[in-house]
Amino acid sequence: MDTQRELLIEQRVANDAKSPLVAYLLAIFLWGLGAHRMYLGRWVSGLMMLAMTGIGVLTAPILIGWPLLGLVWIWAVIDLFLIPGMVRDDKDEIRRRMGSDLRY
């Protein structure tokens, strides 16, 4: 691949890739809603996190929801360490897609 194509791909990656700052802000301020996962393209796990939080909040008054909320909290804390890898995967996917588009 020549230098011009590489520059084009890296420019597209810089423009289209998800921002780690936005992902961290969503994770910190909307921690249990899974918004950071949905932003990073992981819709299924983001919706699962949202559903678990909703069920946990609704059943917390009868003490059933607290363990569920605890699991979501642990998941959200672990996600703080996983966000850089998720952003890297997003960038790699853009590079892969752009590389295959430019071959033809």
C-alpha cells in the first residue's frame, strides 16, 4: 500500500473513530445505563446493561434488585479499563473496512 493510501486511511480513522473521552464521560455519568457501550457500537451488551439496571432499580425496594445493581456496578467499573481496547477495535475495524474498499 502506498503512502497516499495510508494517509487517506489514517485520516478517515481520525475522523470516524469513536472518542475515548466521550466514552469515558458516558461511562462515568451514565454508568449503569450502558450508554458508553452503545456509543462504542456494542448495542446488545449496552441494552443488557440498561435492562439489568432497570430491573434492579424496580426490584430494589423488595431487596431483590440490589445484587443485580451490584453486578452492573462491577461491570461498569471493569468497563473503565476496557474502553481503550474497545476504541482500538473500532479504529481497527475502520482501517480494515477502508483497506478493503481501497483495493477495488
